[in-house]
Amino acid sequence: MPVPPKFLATLGAGILTARMKSRLRKKKSGAVPAQQKHFRGLADAFGRTELWRKLSLGTGIDYKTFHDRVPLHSYEEIEPYIERMKRGEADVLWPGQCSFYAISSGTTAGRTKYLPITEPMIAHFRKAGLDSLLFYAARTGSAKVFNGRHLFLGGSTALTPIAEAEPFSAYAGDLSGITALRLPSWVERHLYEPGAEIAQMSNWPEKIQAIVERTWPLDITLLAGIPSWILILAEALRTRAGGAENLQALWPHLECLVHGGVPLGPFESELRAALGPTVNLHEVYPASEGFLAAQDAEPEAGLRLLADAGLFFEFLPLSEFDENRLTILGLHAVPLEGVKPGVDYVLLLTTPAGLCRYVIGDVVRFISTEPPRLIYVGRTRLQLSAFGEHVIEKELTDSLLAVCRRHGWTIINFHVAPLFVNASAGRKRGQHEWWIELKTPNIETPTGPIMAPELDIELQRLNDDYEAKRKGGGLEPPVVRLVMPGVFEQWMQATGKWGGQNKMPRCRSDRDIADQLAEITRFHTEN
């Protein structure tokens, strides 16, 4: 099929933007009917698979039967099926064969996962990705972002043949690599950067330099990636351009930064300075399991659930969650029409890649239900609850951000872990240990004695369980470790999490990461 010229692609983007703007203005979002439609289509497809037959279910079942009889699934439970799919078996979790698998290890430092990426799943990512950009264009009132090039700072697009699949041909790699191979021709021709050759590179320092050399003279209107890597790229670009004040000085038409995957708060002030004064921030919520939500209004409104992009969503109250009881917890899950604002839910996905009532490990909270808008609050396994305090990632991030804003400090990275009772160390009760790297230099010198009590106060304000433990004597005051520059970078490199879409785990209820940090760092603490 011939690729349309640039002006036709831009004209088409303008028409789609106008349609999206009209759609977003409607009083009813249509999210619930869309979810019901996608459930029917997915249920019909699942009815032709081995997993469905094992559950004694056929095609065309209604949601009540699905809700009452289909258990929730973790990756460990469906891994044997995926291994068979990788070897070419058909109709296992999804009708037909599957040749592509996205590698994901999440942020819990756990085992590598191979997630099937079927043709309908690629179609989902295409539609959700385009809708997320149209959300941006509609809320800003202009489709000019489609006039220039879009630079995606993602993982390597190189795919690796899966040896054990032979003689069947199956490939594994970063999700961005799989989707980049299947870009619409007009996107590849008129929008996509940094180009196929550079996108395949896996050495991140070399990749950054290659991107700089290719893109600094181009007309970039949109930039997308993890905030920490965007800052590194921005510094390299400014240096290449002879000390440009910011990226807008280099790319005058740059108007949008697409970000997601980690809370922006710790990076926002530095990002705004690096990008330029009028660059808009646009948040998305992508995962290897699906593209889940995107910003369609002001940041405080939350992210709009992508209810009409091919996935079926369910939500399990976090208060009911126990990963050892997944077979019976499906009875407590609710579809979109059953959610309530202000409640923390474990997100469940049913997808056209064969995942069925799949626990992806994310916890979300709805800001509104019509339209459905939510915020990401953490991971089921990335909670800090070694002492029953039930602290989530968002509360830790918000606490540290509040303290740093008061003092003008900039966060590079952080991790929080428990310190357990240790009589020989004189520790009669448990406490939290904060590992924090701040940008230097600072006008006001940060120290443990300054930060620890302020973090304690902020966290008590945000979390009732933590406050009760502190005031009841069940927890000692926190300890703050201010680490030398580069410590978190060293940890991520040593654990294979450097570059691409990798993220630093913010907390754990064990000391696995904290003890690894202790082995590679020098820190000072003044308690």
C-alpha cells in the first residue's frame, strides 16, 4: 500500500483530532458499553482455546458465568501454557499460533516473563497509542504535534530468536521492538525517530550519542521516554548544540513530552528546565501486558482508562488481595461499572494475547468513574508492610517530594526497606530505612537528621496505619542514608536494569535491594 505524503498524513491527524475532541466533550464516555462489547469478543475467542476447555467453558458465555467460574491467574500459573505456545502449539491461550513474546521483569527484581504478543494485541497497541496522542492534541486544541518528528527513547528493537522454539520460529525482545517492527507505514515514514538502525542498539551510552547525532538538526515536536533517560539525552543534546539553554532552543517546535511508568514528581522541575518553558507534559500508562490509560485533561484529574482499545478490565479491592488465594478471589472482583472512587484496586486484565483475569501486579485508584479516570498508586509486591504498616509506593514518593520541595532539593533516586529487630545492634523495634540520592550541589546541605523526622511526619499524614504504628510504639523513627552520586546507577547496571524502560523499585518489604545497595555504596548518616 502506498504511503500518503506528509501533508495528507497531517491532514488526517487533524481530522482525527477534531473527532477525538468531539468524543471527549460528550456527557457519557461510553466506557461501560465499550467494555461489554470487548468482553463478548474476547470470550468468543477464548472459547476456542485449551485453557477455556479446561475450565469447561464454551464460546459466548455471559459475564456472570465468567466472573463466578474463571479464577484469577498469575504469571506462574500460565507459564507452562506460554512455554508450549513458544514451541508453536496452537489454540493454547489464544486461537492460532504466536511468534512474538515481550520480555518483562517488571520492577520487583523477579524472574523474566515472556508475554505473548498476538496480531490482535499489536492492533490494540496501535489503537491505544494513537488514541493517547489524540487525547493530547484534543486537550491542547491543536494537531501541530503531528507536523514534526516524534522521538521515542525506548528499549532496543532488536529481537532474539527463541532457541528452544525450533523448528518453530519465535522471537523475544522489548515490547517497543516488537511494535516498532509493525508500525503503520505513514508513522514510520513521517513521524518515527530515531530510525530503525539506531533503535536496535542496546548499548545505552552509544545509543544516546547516536540519537544525538541523528536528531539534533531535525524538527522534533514530541519526545517520549522514562524521565531519567530524557534528562541524560537532554544534557547530551545541549552539549552537542554548543550549550543550548534547553531543548526548545534546539528544537523550536518541541511541544510535548510523553512520560509514564514512573511518578514524574521527583523529576518535574529538572525536566521543565531541560525541555523549555512551553513544553507540555503528557502522561500515559503503558505496560507490557497492555496500554492502559492516558491523560485527557489536567494532571489532577488522573488518567482516562482506555476502555475501547480491545482490553477487558476488572478490579479487585486491594483489601481483599492475597496472592496465595487467587483461585477464589475472582468472586470479589468487579468490572468497570462496579468501581468506586477513592478505593485502591488490584488491576486484572483479559487481553487478545491470551491473558485471562491476569494479575499484572499494579494497584490503581479511581479519581472519577464517568469518565473513568484513575491514578497508579503502586505494585502489589512493592509495598512496605513488614510491620503491618501497609505503605504504598505513591505515599513514599509524595512524602519525599514534599520534603525536598521545602528545601529546594532534587531527587535522583530512592529506595525504602525495613530494618528488622536486632538486639545486638540495639534495635528493639523495626523501622524504615530510606536510601536517597540527591542532585548536588545544594544551597542547603541535606542531612539525615533533617530529612528523617520530616519524612516521618509526612508519611504519618498520608498513611493512617503508619501513623498508628509510630504513635503506638510499634515502629521506631526512620533512618535516612544519603548515598554518593551514581550508586543507584551502579545497582541498575549490576542487575541488568540499565536503560530502556527499566525502573528503580521504590520499596520492598524485605532487604534484598537494600543489602545490595549496602554492598556497592559508601553513605553517610547522622542520626
